[in-house]
Amino acid sequence: MSKNNGTPKKRKLTIEDDDFLFSEPIPRKEQKIFGIQSEYMVFYIAVIIVALIAAVVLFVTSLNFFGIGGSPAVTPVEPGINGAEVIIIPEPVEELAQFSAMITRMDQANRMFTFHDVNTRENRNLFASAATTLRGRHGQIKVFNEFAPGDIVEVAYNPEGTAINSMQIAEASWSRLASGLAINLDTDTIIANDEILTFNTNLMILNNNEAYSIENIGPLTTVTMRGIGNTVWYMNVERGSALVRVVGGGDIINGFVEISREASLPVGAGVNPLDQEAQVSEGTHRIVVHGDNIALSTWEVNILGPGVTEISLADIPIISGHLRITTNVEAIVTINGMQVDISQPLPLNFNTYRIMAQREGYQAFDENVVFDTHNQELNIMLVAEPQTLPAGLSARVEIRSEPAGALVFIDNVFVGTAPVVTQVEHGIREVSLQMDGFTTTVHNIFVGSQPMLPFTYEMQPLPSLPQPDPEPITPVLPPVIPEQPEVLPPPGTPYTNNDDLDLTFVPGD
């Protein structure tokens, strides 16, 4: 090594081989930046940059993995043939169709819903798969069986298929219990609690899961209504009503029928049949029948609608009626000793009564009368005392028969064919009426000096006797006498004939 003026010279060492050419610089004074050697500063900066890039990539990947953010998820990579990577292309996102509808039918076996679109008025069938999301009005998870016909729902589905993507009870729908409805079929409106609602021909009405007619809904019907806005789409009859009709009871006097506390209907003769009908609620009702001529009658009946329920009064016994009493002359009339006014029919219970009619100068009427008919009449003929009648005088008498045409005899003398007018002597006369096919009637009348009312007699037809069936003629045959086998007495039996001979039977004789 040579020296140059005592100062070492700078040298450069070069090493050559097949792969590298390395030059070693001559040592020099080291440089520092911020207290760090300059050759390490570049390394630190590079590490920081790589770490930041890795953190950003990891953050974006996590957002795509959880479905957060607008960028698509990282394309999954799967190993392909011979280890080659295969990129899976994601399917395009399906565009779902949505509509508001009412559930009209459910098929639990096939998880099928039948919907009626509230906007288009069309019906469609869609099914709920295992992936279908079913929710209630407030977003709570529901299962298939928690829905029911009449529910108004929002449905989202793939229009290219029949599967429901999601379904939820419509938040805008409502459900309420109502009664006292006033339905106008001409204007398609329902008044409920002073609120006017509308409905259309697609209104669904059920009662015990069966179709129900809107015409059968009355003010006493209780329903659950469901709808959107002011339109009713569904009704479920919780408690229906029925038309009740009262039949029979024409003989009841001043009668009426109470049906619980919901209706009171008149009964009796001359009542308009339309006044004997009323709309009542379904269920068990207490029937109470009142009347002047019946005992208080009550029973219970189960009334179900729709339709007409008849309440028959035919079996209610009549225990009283009206008795009309007439007399040929003004007289004092008593019943069981009490004077009565005979200008009007008398209400009496069915029974036997002692009836008397008296007037001075006339023979008294005193008889026990059986009263057992609703409207019964009693005609009393008072006969004047014989000594009060002048002898040899007569009066004009008219005799009538129902039907007309009867032969009239007075004191066994033929006077003509009814109706007939003849002069009859004063006193008690016997009137006889005869007519073919009718029973002969005989009556005693009193003919006095005062004007006489016509005497009218109702002819009673002869009873038709049933003809006995002819008895079959049975031939009489002589009796058949069977042959009797000859029986011989045992050997040794003594036999006595008319000649008192003792003979003994010997076998072979």
C-alpha cells in the first residue's frame, strides 16, 4: 500500500461474478434526518403506507360483507378445475311487485293465500314459502295460522312467480266491533255510530265461516268490520238477527206476545199479519203471551238466523170468552145472583153458570148454562103469564130458517115454507120446522100483543153415519171326524151285553 503525502487515497473495490456486480463505496460520513439515518427513513414510510392501504381494504370488505354501503359485495372466488380460481357472477336483484289486498281464502295444506286486490278488484293466488316474511300491523313476526280471511295486508312478491316475498297487516287498515247498523242498499252505504261508510259488491260477509247476505243484517246484528279509509271490505257476523213471526192466537182477546225485551207483538182476531213480525237478535229468548181469556203463558225458544222463526200460539188453551145474552123483552138478568149489563158481551171463564132473567108479568127464566165457547150466545124468550092475555086476539109472526126452505108447522098446522109470515093467536105456540137432510126442530114461542121480532132457527144437518164394512161370508163345512182305530180290551176283561152274559175276551176270538 502506497502513501501519498501521508494521506490514504480513496479506493473502490469491485467484485464480479455471474449474478451480481457489487461495488462497495468508499466509507464516508453518515447522514441523519430527524435523528434517524436516512437509509431507514424510506423503509419506515413504506411500511406505514402499506398498513394504511391494508386497513382501508379491510374496512371496505367488512362493509360489503354485512350489506352496508352502496358498493357491491366482494365477488366470491371458488377454486376451479386444477386449482384455477373461478369468479361467481352474482344474480341480478329481483324487482318485487306490491299491492294491497284482502285475504279471502286460506289453504293451510299448501300454504296458499287467495287475495282480492283492493285497487284492481282482481283475485290472485300466492303461496308463502319458508323464506316468506310474515308480519303483523306493528311489524311483529307472525306465522301462517295467525292470519285469517278478512285481513287487509300489504303483499310484496316476484311477479314472475307465485311466491310471496313479504306480507304485513296494512297499517292503514282498521277493525271494529259494531251494531245498530243502518244499511242503504241503494246508495251502498253503512251508517255506524253516526259515521257514513261505503261498501261495494265485493264486500265479504261471513257467519260461522259461511257466506251471509247483507240483507239479513239488521239493527240488532253485531258484526266485526274491517276496511281501509271509509270503505268496508269485510264483515264477520258475531251475533246475527232473525225475523220472528207470530201465528195462531186468533181467539185470544186483547192479547200480545213479548219476545224478551226486544219486541212486543199484538195477537187476536183482526190483527194485521205484518204487525205480528219483528226482527230480533239471535240467541235464547223468553216468550210471554198475555190475553184476557188465557192464563199467562211463558216458555223459551232458541232463535237463529237468517230466515224466519215462527212462534205458534195454537196450543195455548183458551180459559175464558165472551157470552152474549139477548132477551125478547127488557128484563133483569143475573149470573150466579149478580145483576149484569147485557148490552155488551160478557167476559166469563169457561164454567157452568146459573142465569136468570125476570120481568113482571112474565114467567122467569132460570137455567144452568154451560159456557165453554169463546163467542157464545144465549137467547132468552120470556113468556107472559097466561092470564094477562086477552082471548081471541092474534099477532103477526114471521118464522125464518137457515137455510131457507124448511116446512113450518104451528101447533101441528102447516103454515108455509120459511121464511113465512102468518097470524098466530096469542099465547104459547109450538113451532116445528122440517127439511130433508136436516133434523126436525121444535120450539115454543110466546105470542103477545107487543110487536114481535122475527124468529130465526138454524137447521142442523143429519149426522152421516159410517156404513159398516160387509162381513165376508165364510162357508160352514161339516166337521171332520177322524177315524178312530179299533181298540180291543186287554185279555181277561169281562164284558156284559144286554143279555147279562158274562163274556171273556180271548185273543183270537
